[in-house]
Amino acid sequence: MPECLYIGDRKVGKGYPTYIIAEIGINHNGEMDVVRKLIDVAVEAGCNAVKFQKRTPELCVPLEQQSVIRETPWGEMTYLAYRHRVELDIAQYEQIDQYCRKKHIAWFASCWDLPSVDFMRQFDPPCYKIASATLTDTNLLHHVRRNEQPIILSTGMSTMTEIREAVTVLSKGELLIAHTTSSYACSHDELNLRMIQALQAEFDFRSVIPAMKRIFCRPVSPWHWGPVSLNGI
């Protein structure tokens, strides 16, 4: 029985160094200069990977919210326009791919809808990320699971029943379950680290990978111990 899984060319599991993932998300504000600076900081800090968020705004923004006017760093605009403003296009992701290769750091993204999964597939990411907010999107889970890469599943805001249902879909391949707290930045009394033990007890035929800070990951397949660290969902 294997004691590790691979994220790209790195082994994650018992006896192996912590795999540290830096959250970039949409904190780049759609600006490539900011993207590169954030990647540089992650590299300098010794991170193994950086993570982005990929959405199709028309699918992810509820219809009743699309025309709502919001304050943004660029002034007032509709929420839909804002979501488009912070999305990166194919040319920008090609630059990210090239820059990360140059800097010898892995990258991937949490995909919030089916077209975003298809979009990311062309870059052959080392893994896929399921955000806590999409844990109950069964169609999305099935679509992501069609890929061979490991999946990281965040569980913030989720009930145990919802987690079980998601694991049933995703455990047909390599899976890491992340105990997450969807509060940023959260205080220590909100971490509820005993949830790691609850996940171990619930899925006792697999083992938990404890992670640093507010996300704690464990592989569903294969079965082993080892650390993973992520910041953000």
C-alpha cells in the first residue's frame, strides 16, 4: 500500500517535507505585475506552489447580483463588471505558466464552474482545488473528477453529511480533504482543530494530512500521513 501521493513531482506523505501552497486567489486585481510580484514572494518564502481562483463570471454571479453597483479599487461598477475585471484571460494564464516554470514553482487553481475546469485542463495542473463554497456542486465535482490529477477538497461551512457526499464522488481517485475555516483571518478559537480527528474517525480507512494555519489536508487515496499547507480557499 503506497505511503505517499504526488503533487506534480513532489511527494506528499509521511516522512516527506511539508508541501506549502501560497494563496494568490484574485488578490492580483487582474494585474500581471502584481501576479509576478506575488509569485516572487511565494518563491522567496520557500513555497512549493501558488494557487489562483478561476471563474466564469456569468455563471458564478447570481443574476440578481449582476447589476448591483459595488465600490471597487477602480471606482463604482456593477458586480458583474468587477468580477470580469479581476479575471485573467488565456494570454495572462500562459504568462503565469511560463513565469512559474521559470521560477521553478508549481501552480494551479480552484475552479468554480465547469468551463473553468475545462479552461485549466489545457495547462495540465498538478492538482485541482475544490473551494468550500462549491463542495455541494455535484456536477462540478463529477466534472473535476474526470481528470487524473489529485483533488484538494476544502470543507469550510460544510456539514458532515455534505462532506460524505462529496467524498463519495471524489474518492474514486486521489483526494486530499482539507479541514478549513472560512473566516479570514480567523482567531485561534475558531480553528476547531479537533475536526481533523473527526474526519479521521469518519474516514478511518484513510489518513489525515495535517496542514498549517487554517487548512488541514489529508489524502483519501493513497493512505498515509504527511503535512500540506494552504492559505485561503
